[in-house]
Amino acid sequence: MPINLSGRPFLRLLDFSTEEIEYLLKLSKNFKDLKRTGTPHRYLEGKNIVLLFQKTSTRTRCAFETSCHDLGLGFTYLSNSHFGNKETVKDSIRVFSEMYDAIVLRAQREEAYVREVADIATIPVINACCEGDHPTQMLADALTMQELLGNLKGRKLAFVGNCATTAMWYGRLCALLGMDFYAVGPDDERYQLCDSFKENIEDLFDKWAPNNEIVLTSDKEKLKGMDVVTTECWIYQNPDVHDEDLAATGDWTSLEYSYDAWLRHSDIMEPYRVTSDLMEDYVKNPDCLVMHMLPAYHNADMKLMQKFLAEAKNERDRRILTEGICISDECFEKHASEIFREAGNRQPTIKACLAAVLGI
């Protein structure tokens, strides 16, 4: 039976079957070929979407806007509006539903908020990142792995470092792609998956990949033979663990710019930085891909890291800030071709998402 995703919201990868994910990846490859050959593909002329970005963005915004241009799709990047301020979210969403064909929402909120918006809207809602999932990013990662590794069934992916939240996204992705999933990080519950995240991943593996492995460990020896290694920043923590010191730093915006939120446990996190030494001493696979969804804090050549350097409390933190936090600068540059291919693949996968949801 032909796959038809027209009119469906695109909120989480786990809302889709393995066949539907494969369909989106094939569509992504087609769009990438069309772009590479300079073939026009303005398939969505006459349709319009609104981009509601409530958190900062570089790749996601650029990928959506350039995709809209290529597809002939009208868009409004809405800022300085009444949304949620002088007008209720519910009323604004009902207004958008009268004018647009889809809503793209990037929210500094939990997954439930995105679902609430989708329930109000009478048009499809696309999740452009929330605290619970980043499905368009995961599609780009899947496309990158397929391009560089071929068949992904039985391949091994390790999320290394702070496994508290983002690791869940990769666990979900691995289940849908038939890959083994390893979360390798400190033996500290603050940086481990919470029980509900573990159960979510286990349920998906039971459904889509019952013969594949899920390994949650602090043992770096388990990294041997990995096909893919990825990581993310250190500021997130297990939502089930209340941390008085972290709570005292304030809301999310405060955390993003808080030295302590990033580095107060650098002694625990440092052994799980993705470096060339870790790749050589533990992974021992010269063909292993190293990926990062970006931004990557792999050196101090940015204002935020310069701020932290000025606040550094010890030599270890100064060194980590200079050499790279979750991934070292030398490892990042060694694997830059994979990482920036991954970034570039945001565009064709977002085109596939838009085309599938809006109908071509």
C-alpha cells in the first residue's frame, strides 16, 4: 500500500513506522539529487507555512527557509508578534490555521506543549525542536549515516558523554533503523537516562528492532567496534534528579549562559569527551563516523566560551574550554566532513518532511 503522510503532524519520529521513515529518507535523497543537478522542484507553489521559533536557531531556520524557496512554498518567519503575549496560544494557533497550510514550531518547552499546539491546530504541525525531540535533525542524521555506511541494519551507534536527554533521540532513531544503541557516560544518575526515557526506548526496540541491542553503561570498553559515535553538550541533566545547585541558576535561558551549569561537573564528564584518544584507545575502528548535530563547543572561538574562560575556576576547566567541551577540536576537525554533511542534510530531509506533510 502506498505511503501517504499528507495532513499528518510531524511531532516525533516514534509516531512513524520504519517503512514511513524509509520513505522519508528516499524522498530526501531524491530532493538532494534534484538540488545537486540544478533541477527545479517548486512542487508546493500556492501553499504557505508559518515558522514559530521560540528559541534560537541557525541550521534549522536556514534549512526551512531555503527549503521553502526551493519548493516554491511561501513562508512567514514570525517574530515580535502577539503570540502567547497579548494573545493566547490557542487563539493564535486558530488564526494560523485559517491562513496557512502548516505550522513549524520550535519551542523551548516540553514535548507535551508541541502536542497541545497540534491538538488545537486544524493544519499539520511540524516539530522543529523541543525539549523532548528534534525529529528533523534525526532524519538528517539517518540520511548521513545511510550515505556513508550504506545499509544500517545491525550497525552500532554510541551516544557518548551526557546521556541524560539527547541520547533518547538517538535511541529512538536506532530502534527505527534497526541499529544497536549504546549510551556511554558517567556512572552518575544526573547524566543518565531517566526511567521513562529508558522505557520509551525499550518499547520501541521491542516493536521495531527486537533483535538489536540496547546498552546503557559507563564502561568505555563497550565502545569497541562502533560504527557511529555522537555526543552533545553537558548542560542537560536527568529530569528525575532534583539538583538544588542547578535549580538555583534559574530558568533555561539562565542555564545556557551559566558557567556552573556547563562545567561544575567537568571532572566527571571529562573522561567521556569525544577525542581522538578515545576513538583510538576504545573505539578502535578507523572507519567509525563521528557526528555532531551542532553547535559544537569544540574550542573557545565564540563569545560564550570566551565568557566562561574569563570565569574559569581551575586549570582543568581552562584546558577543556580551550580544547573543546563535549568534543575536542582536533577530533572535530578530523571528522568535519561527516559533521558538516550532517548539517547540510538538514535541507533535503526538511524538504521531504514538508513535501510529505503538505502533499506532492
